Amino acid sequence: MSRTLTRTARGLARRVDWYIVALLGAIGLATLAPAERQAAETVSWLTQVAIGALFFLYGARLSPSAALEGVRHWRLHLPVLALTFVAFPLAGLAIALLPDRMLGAELTAGVLFLAVLPSTVQSSIALTSMARGNVAAAVCSASFSTVLGVVLTPVLAVLLIQRTEGGGLPIGFGQLGDIATQLLLPFLAGQVVRRWISDWLGRYRAVISICDRGSILLVVYSAFSRGMTTGIWQRVPPTRLALLGALCVLLLCLALLLADRFARVLRLPRQDRVTAVFCGATKSLASGLPMASVLFPANRVAMTVLPLMLYHTLQLVVCAWLARRWPTALRDTTAEATPRTSAPTVGPRSRR
């Protein structure tokens, strides 16, 4: 009995995404013990430093040759970029047409912000590998999307959100200077020094991963601490939260369907189609949280990133299920397509 329980516990531990648990823990900590007054200023300063370090590491780890190689594979990038920066924003604008009483201005801005984010890098590569897709193409495609997102996401966010809110959101093109200072300049600095530190980064990947994820947890704690001090949960009724979850499910299903159809229209091979689906339908939490902290006022960040947090959790669960199912479906199809031949007769030939 004890051995069975131990095996069950180990199986659950392998299936649990502990990063999601850590994110929920950061939200819980911010709910129970939010940073206030001087502590809030310290956390805000540390968050800005962490954001700069995060994008510095992005630049230092991205190989320019990989980015250039990715540009050449335009038939794969076409569905990914079309979904990420065209179809998603259009879907976000359609959701923004809902009456204000359904989502409210802040959550609507959050959905629009979610819609213009680039695709995630780590999850896209892991999911593509799990589904036996083109991993090298996934690296190039997700990295290329991230590079474009550093520039396109802030611009699209400003244009779409101000258009839907009639200028009511207190962000503008002046915030692009903050984006350049806190995101783009560290990214370019990482590219400049990459040749000297890339080997060191490769040797200490575990430490770099801890820095990456730790900075995101700090951003989450800072955002939801601000949200708690401004009464975020009192501003989101359960019915509105349920509607937001349903819209995130709808967005994810639509993105998965469009990515697959677009890849089939372009007649991409199966491995590239897997890459297009996972790179085109996912959104980057790692890029979105720091950008939101720069783009939006501190008292609105928690509400703005709430749609992103929900969508990110959904995409991990659904896409992980698809990635596990895809190789099984491929084996079943291959087995059905393979003609069965009768076994050869073994034995001595009959003598005449």
C-alpha cells in the first residue's frame, strides 16, 4: 500500500507544473502579505532591475545566426506571425466590442494586451519536442516572434487600447521611451556582449533559469501587491471572472484551429505544422509581465495581466495534452497506413 502511494505521489509530482504552483504561490503571498509603503517602493525598484536583467539575458542567449536562419523559413513564420500580430489583435478588438458592463475597461485592456503579445519561447520548444515536431524551427520561430514583440507589442498595445478606450488609458507614446530604456536597450546590450558571455551562460543554464523564473515571480508579486492595495478582488465579480475564463478558452481554441488550418493551406510538412500550432497559439508570460509593468500604471498592472495569467495556465494544460496525444495519433495513423503482408513460409521446399 505504501509503495503504491509513493508511486502515485511521484507520478503526480512529475505531472505537476511547479512553475504554475510557484506563480499561484506568489499571488497567494501578495494576497496575504502585500508589499506596502516603503516595502512597495523597494519591491518596485527590484522589479525594474529584474526586468532589465531578464531582457539582457534574452539578448545574450539569442543567436543572431539563429534569428537570420529563422527569417529564411518564411513559409513557417507566415502562419505564426499572422496569428500572433494580426489574427489575435483582431480577435481582441472583437472582444473589446462587448458592452462595458461585461468585462470592464481594465480587463478589456488586459485582453487586448494579451492579444498583441509574442509567442512563448520555452513552452513552444518543449511542446514541439514532446509532439515530435521541428524543434530547430520552433527555436527560430519563437525567437523571431520575441524579437519582433519587443518592438511591435508596445506599439500595438498603445494603438489598440487607446483606440478602444478613446484615450482614457493613461499611456501614450511617451511610454515607448520607457520601453526602450527598460526592455530594448538591455536586449541590445545582451546581443553586444553575447560573444563573450554565451559560453558562460551555456555552462550555468540552471542558474539562468532560476534568475528568469525568479524575476517573473517578483513581477507577479509586485503586480498583485499593488492590486491588493487597490482592491483587485473586490473589482472582479465571480461572474466577470467566469466570463473572462470562457473568453480565454475561446481565444485558445480559435488560435489552435487557425494555426492548423493555415499550416495545412500552406502544405507544410507535419513537423513544421506542429511547430506552427504551438508557436502561433501560445502567448509569452515571460515577456508580457515585464512589458505590462512598464506600459501600465502600477495600480492597473494586476488587473491588466489577469487575462494573461488565465490564458497562460490554459495554454499549458491544453497544449501539453495535445503534445502528448499527437505522437500517439501519428503512430496509430502510420500503423493503419502500413499494409499487412502475410508471413513468409519457413521450412524446406517440398521435393518433387
